[in-house]
Amino acid sequence: MKQSDLNVTESDLQAYVDGHLEADRAEQVTQYLEQHPEEAKRIRAYQEQNQLLHTLYEKDDLSLLKRVNENFRKSNSAKRRPLANLAYATAATWLIVGLTVGWGLNEVTSPHQDIVYTLPHTALVAHSVFSPEVRHPVEVTANQEAHLVKWLSKRLNRKLKTPNLNPLGYALVGGRLLPAQNGPAAQFMYENKNGARLTLYIISQSSKNTAFKFFERNDIKVFSWADTNMGFAIVGSISKDQLLRAATHVYNELDI
Amino acid sequence: MNGSFCQVGYKATWHIKNDKIAKYMTRNKWEKRLVLQMPHLLRYAKALTRNNDMANDLVQDCLERAWNKRRLWNSQRTLRPWLLTIMHNIFINQKCKQSNNQETTLEELTLVDEGADASQLVQLRDLQVAMGKLSPEYREIILLAGLESLSYKEIAKVTGLPLGTVMSRLSRAREKLRKIMNSTETDNVVQLR
């Protein structure tokens, strides 16, 4: 740990390891290290420590989140200890973080029946199954729109309507009836000039959690939300911004 | 070693100021901010305590305390170092209570990763073991600088140490870690023969 020529101090060397030095100074330290192989070896080892730390702990990150989430679920169902208000909030958010991560890993089989958790997933599956279909993408085509809406409204026992997405460049292709978690689901498909498709997925279950949720897997993106008696999801392989615009559009149109 | 660590005591050394923005920041915004920091805090707590349960508790306590103190946060500062300061204080307080009689049980990590090659797995394993051999204050300073990438000034604030002490401790900690890792490498070679 000499502090000879160029006045390179131990602090400089540490800052060099952490990338805190100005470019000029970093250049000087590089020169210094070229002239002092022993020191260079030491500094390289420290840099390697930093890299390994990131690899080690960032990798562990996800599994820990999942475990925290599991722990919470266990303690929540078994022995509920008195928690402060925030503890509830943190626990709930942990759950959400955990579930999101779990979904990402495709490993969580969620015990939650709340559609906030199940809706985006089923909608995504519906989209990825039917949107590549060339000949039979829908059961009832758009030229029978009135019939389609009436039929699906009856099956879902809700007053449905097909939002007009023409302003966004998407025309209705048609729709179909699908099985969802606990009942029927309505699927409407839209298509733009380039053949890109959007799926609007509607179920007759609702949730108290009415927040907008975003979910993404393999480049397929989902926005989902719920109102007092229905759950909605819009799915597509377009940019998040574009999909959000479509979701907002649908939300405004369906907000009767 | 533990003694000097405890002397810092539980006292937030952060410059606390009643800030208008923090004061009027809504509950939701605060919740969102805290949630965004959570993965980071968990990762750090895990690395520091080397124990899942302790890390879990540490983050929970930290968030609770941060929530209660949210009006004291000066919004000129970035949130994470402030949270790390709170966590540091809780951690050393716990350490002091436990004193030396209770060794923390190390939960062994299984490094399941298809992506990493075998030589890297060995290195990671060595690092993990070596980190466990370091004293908590050495481990902490390495993590704050190397993993959390805090500036040295921020580290001084988080730990309540003078900047000079931060620098010398960091230097000593890294050298110690290097020596331990070198010796485990040698162990491996000997075992292989």
C-alpha cells in the first residue's frame, strides 16, 4: 500500500474500485497500476469482489422475496399476531411483490381466488391461444356484432358492449365465449392494419381491488382492472404505452 | 470488535429537517416509495445478517420505523441511504442485545443456477463463506460500498463514522476478504489432491 508517485493514495485506489473517481484521476490511477503489478493484482481482486457480490446477492434476491412471501402466507393463515397498520400494508405489498415475482418465474400456483391475481394470467393465455389463429380467430365475427354482444351479455349476465377502438387504429374482428376460473368469460378480438391483435377479456367476477394492474410475459403485455361487478383485461404484444392508451380507452368507453 | 461496533449506539445521525414536501406527501406515495425500496433492502439485509429470518425481521422493523418517521425525512436526500441508516441502527442495536452469547445460525444457501458455470459457482461459494468469516462491521462496509454502491460520504452517514474511518475500514475489510478467499482457494486445492 505505497503512496508513491502520482500521489495515488489508498483512498484513490478504493474509489477506483468503486468507480467513484473522475475520468482524469481514474486514468492516472490506471497508469500507476500499470507500473505497480502487485498493487494492480490487489485492486483487481477487489473489483472482482464487487462483481461477485452482485452476482451472489442479486441472484438470491428473487428466491428470498418468494420465501418472505411464503412466510407471510403461513403466518397469516396459522397464527395471526397483532400487527400494526403498516405491518399489514407491508405484508400485503410483500404478497404482491412476491406474486409478481412468482408469476415471472412461472412457479407460483397462487392459492388466491381474487381475480386481481388470476385475471391477467387467464387473459394472457386466451390471447396467446387465439390471436395467432388465421382462419378461426373468433367464434362470431364483427359483422354480427349486435348478436355477439347480446349473446355474450346473456351468458355473462352483464350488460356488455364492444368498445370502439377505431380511433386507435384497431377494428373489431369478433368475439367468443370462454371458460374462466369460476364461470364464463367474453373475449373480443381487435386487429389493426398490420395484423397486430389486441384481446379484450371480460369476466363477470369483480374484486374490491380496483387498481390498474400491469403484467408482462414473453413480450405479451396485460393491463387488467376491475369494477364493481366485472373484471377486465386488455392484452397485446405492443408497447406498454400503446397498450395503456388502449386500456384507458376501453375503460372510458365501458364506464357506463 | 463487537464493543467498538456497539459504541455507535442507536441514534440517527442523519440530518433531519422538517421538510414541506415530506410533510405533505400522501400516504400512498410513501407506501409506493417504500415498496420500491423493498427488494433492495431485503437483499442487503440478507447479505448483512446471512439469515433469512433475521433479514425478514430487519426489513420489517426498518420499514415500520421509516413509516413512523416519514415526516422527518428530508426530501433533499435520496431515500435508500436514509433507510439503510435506519437499518444500520436497528442491526447494531440487535447485535448489542445479543452480545456475543448467541451466534447467529447461518442458513446455507443453495446456489441453484443453470446459467452460471461451475468455476463461478465455486467462486461464489467461496465468497459466501468468506463473507461469513468477516466481522459484521467489515461485512457491512463492503456491502455498502460494493453492493449498494453508496458514495463514501453516504456510508459515513449511514454508519455514523468519520469519513477517514470509513476509508481505512473499507481498505482493511477488502484486504481481509481477499486473504480469506485466497486461503479457501488453497484449501480447495489441498482437498482435491
